[in-house]
Amino acid sequence: MSNPLLDFSGLPHFAEIKNEHITPAIEVLLTENRTAVERVKADERIPAWDTFVQPMVDASERLSRAWGQISHLNAVMNSAQLREIYNENLPSITQFYAEMSQDLTLFEKFKLLRSSAEFDALSPARKKIIDNELRDFRLGGAELPADKKQRFLEIQEELSKLSSTFNDNLLDATNAFSLYVEGTETVAGIPTDVLQAALEQAKNDGKSGWKFTLHMPSYLPVMQYADNRDFRAQMYRAYAIRASEFDNQAGSDRDNMPLINKILQLRREAGQILGYQNYAEVSLATKMATSPQQVLDFLKELAIKAKPYAMKDLQALQQFAAEKLNLQTLEAWDLAYVSEKLQQARYDFSDQEIKQYFPEGKVLAGMFRLVEKMYGIQISQVAAARKVQYWHPDVKFFDIHDSNGQLIGQFYLDLYARSSKRGGAWMDEAIARRRIDNMNAEKDDIQIPVAYLTCNFSAPVKVDGQLRQALFTHNEVIVLFHEFGHGLHHLLTKVEDLGVSGINGVEWDAVELPSQFMENFCWEWDVLTTMTQHIETGKSLPRALFDKMIKAKNFQSGLQMLRQIEFALFDMHVHFDFDPNGDKTVLQLLENIRKEIAVIVPPDFNRFPNSFAHIFAGGYAAGYYSYKWAEVLSADAYSMFEETASDGVVNAATGSHFLEEILAVGGSRSALESFIAFRGREPELDALLRHNGMETA
């Protein structure tokens, strides 16, 4: 049987991949990798890059590319059968990589290579890869005695299963809830385009009225615009109790709290097996921050600066709700609604009004034009004649060429929400840039990097019988820019060794720098004028409306910053000084953190940890602080564009400098070295506070 998962000659063959291809492909690739490992282990020569490292890189890349396609499909086209096959193969993948990281023979060979004469002659990128490998062997348990190695391996396998189940539970709980409503009094205030989408969903289900779900394009407009308070309360509760003991839709068998407790116990045990006191110390071994206490001090310093602004934000909300909306008590399901009304009253515009100026086609063209000017590249959508294979008809594909017309990167764009796709937005790599030795040609080949860019925005809807292109809120535009920033980090790298190419090897608390950096351009007049066009009038965003947006830019920035700090403190404490085997529960820990820094406390039934996939099913365990840490870097980096602005902030010279010192170098040197190379000094906090409207004195 021809297996598309074993064909690495070009782009993934998504249209040909079937569930029955998965297990045979993974078995072949695992065998191939184990054979490559045994071959280099048996080689008695002094370890060298070409004879020791490269054969394992070649084999491992094939496995990671195939598994990456499977993982991607599981995230964007989830089905019961695919999920079952994915979870059946996950332990084998986890076990292989865990075994590799514990292999003492490989570890010793890397140490020999590190101390050999060849090491000094290697490129900085390859030196960095070797140093990273040695660190990861230690973190993987290579130096442990046999009994502890076995237990450590068991923990890794169990953690991978638990994280996958956490994600499955959350997706199932989100999909399980739907609410069909009739009567205009229930949906009063909700924008027309949202109602049109809800009407179509109900019709597709053979129902009358409107269908609302917990997916963001449906849920958020209800919370923000629905005048019916009971309706908002019903939707809020359904969202807040997902995958919890209260979630009757999901059932007790999909309660994530037992998984959270087990995950924390296992992570703590794994850290202690490695000789650390807690899992947070393990997590920070690969990051810029040096200790949990340093992170906590950083977050608490930000909290001290943000809390007075958050209190003012809350007082303004309470006063407005009481005086204008006759709401004497603000409940959790009132916050987004009252905030929208207050913003409209204070700044004389609404998010819905702004949304009409951001049709998908214009937004994409404007975003591409921005980076083309900054980095000297050209982005073009691939025509159907190229026969690129997709996993869904809504997906688009783009080429990136440099100023000489050379193809340097490609990316898939999957913008719209659907029930088979997990929530949120993300970038992931499909193929990474690398140099491929070509013995039969004059020069080696460069493998072109390819990225997946995935969002959960509203899809196009029919208006008067005609399909109208999707409209984005300004916040969704910011999310798109954020993910595209990640994509550019992966796609514009000039590093040719896989382990530190693109985002590979970049410290986790610096990986958000390029993404958060891109968000700043969403507030620039010169940028927005090229990417706005009213869906009905065809006019671009008026300067007067833009000025109102700028005045409202830091609306509730104190509340927003404090909320992120709350999440980050919870994440760090739960992995640092919280005892999962002790008397205190995860919810009690979160309650104590809120008592210390929060100005808004959710209702008792809220089960936020049960849906905190970033830390319990993603890569942010003891790392959620990275968003704020990297925001310091990104705000400070962007301030250089502000300082060098002449004809608008889009400065090609500064953009080229950012490309060369940040994006192009990937993980080939430390993030701090890259930042200093770009900025000329170490990062400072002032720009972040200034960008959030907070005094820096």
C-alpha cells in the first residue's frame, strides 16, 4: 500500500491521508529511527557531526513530519476514529523520544563530540544544538539509575496520555453544548451577522430560531452584545463549567479536575527524580528566566503597577452599570456587556462598527503588504492549478519569495471556527528549513520551511442570499497578526540546521517576542488605512474613527493585564510551591491568588483550571508568564521602530535589522544575545507599561 505519510518529497498529501495509513506509517518510521540510533551507537569512530548527529537528524525529521501531520489533523479535523488512532500511537511516540533522551551511550557520544577538536570548527548553530542536546539528555533522565529511568519513562508516557485526554474532554464539552432560542427579545442587541450565522446553524440542524454554541464566534458576541441578562448568564455558566463536575452535558467521565491533580503529581515526581525540588525548576532550565522566584518577583512587580489601574477600570464599570444600565451589582456575565456599553458611551464607537471595516481579503492584503515592505519579501496565494492538498475546503495556501524571486517559505491559513477544530489560535511547523546534503549536485539543497496558521474566526455568511466574505473584529485582526508573527519567525529563518532553525531552540519565554511585536502594527494609522474597507460603502477606516480607537486602546488595560498576571501566578505557583498531595486544592490555590491581586473574582461555580489547556495540555506548564515576559521584549523592540520612524513607523531599515537579528537567527544563539544585537542593550520594562497606558515614573 502506498502510504502518503511516508512520502516526504514535497508538501503533505492531506487529501490522500486515511486513518488506516497512520499506524503502519508510525511503525515504519519508529523502526527506521531505532535502526539509525543503533547504527550510530555501534560506530566506534570518534563521534562527528556528519557520521553521528546528521543520521539521527535525518531519521527523526521524517518521524516528526509524519507525526506532525497526524497531530495537526487531530487538532483541526478531529473525529472519534482519528482521535482513537492518535491516542493509540501517542504512547509509542512518547516512549521513543523518552528512550532517546535517556540513552547513556548517545549521551556519552555527544559529550565526546563536545570535547573533540571538531567542535571548535563547527558553526555557532551546530555548537548550540550540541549544547542543547547535552542539557536535554540531563533533563530527560540520561544520568539516572536504571530503576529511576524506568519510572521517569512511565511518567512521560502517562503525562502524554493525560494531556491528550484533557484536550479531548475540553473539545467534547465545548461541542456538547448548544442552545436553540426563539423570540427576538432573547437575541436583542446581538449583531445581525452573528444572528445570520446562528440562523444558518439552526437551519442546518433542522431547527427554527437561532443556534448558539460555546465556540468563540458564537459565544463572545452573546456576552458582549445580548441585552437579555438571563441569556448571558446561561451562556456564561455553560462556558465556565466546561469539562468540570458541574458539566452535565459532558458528564462526570469528562471532568478534567482529576486529570489536573494527576498531571501535577506526576510532574512534581518527575522533577524530584531529576534532582529538582519542583517541576517549575525543570521548566525554567530551558528558559531565559533563571528561577521560579525571579518569575514571581517579575509578575508581582507588574501586578503592583497594574492593580491601581485595574481598580479604576472596575470602579468605572460599576458606576456606569448603576447609573446608565440600572445594574446595581455586576455579575461575571455582565462584564463584557457593560464594558462594550461603556466603551461606546466613552469613545462613541462599538467593536461591531469597527468590524465592518475589516473584511478578510482586505485584512490579509494589508498584513502582507506590511511585512513585504518591512522585510523585502513577496507573498502570493497559490492558484488552484498548483494542486496543493488541503484538509478542509476553507484552507488557503501561500508562497513567500525574497527580493530576488527565490522561494523561501510557504504557509497554510485555516481561519474559521468549526466543531472539529480545537479552540484558540496557533502556529505550528509543517516543515522546517534545513540544508540537505546533495552528493550528486554542485550545491546542497535548502529545504523550504512550511507553517500551519490556525484561527477560530467567524466564517463568511449569506446576506440577502449572497455569500459575503468574513468580517473580523479588531481583536481578531490582532490575533491574526500575532499568529503571523510566529509564522514569520519560522518561515524567515536563515539558519540551516534543524535543531535551531526558525522557532526551534528558542527559549520558550522569548518565543512570543515576534508574535506580540506584530500586534503593535494593528494600532498604526499607516497600516490600518491599507487594510480597511467598509463592507457596504467600500470606504477605508475614517481618521476620526481611528482616533477614537486610539483613545480607547488602553481601555481596561489594567483589568486585562491583571487577569493575565493572575493566570501566570497560578501556573507558576501550582508547579512551584503547591503540593498536589497536600490538603489544599487547586481551586483553593487559585482563590488565594485572587485574594492577593485580583479586583474581579468569578463566581464559585467557575472552573477555569479545567479549561486551562495552555498549561495542562500544551507547552506552557510553568511558562505562562512567558506572555508577559516576552511582551517586555516585544514592546521594547517595537519602541525602536517608533524611535526610527520617519515616514510612518514601517521603517524598512529597522525592519531589515529586526529580520537579521531576531527572525533570521532562530534559536542559533540565546534570545538575550539576539535582543541585545537588535536593540543595543538589555530589555527594559518602561515600553511595556507605556504601551499599556501606565505611568513609568
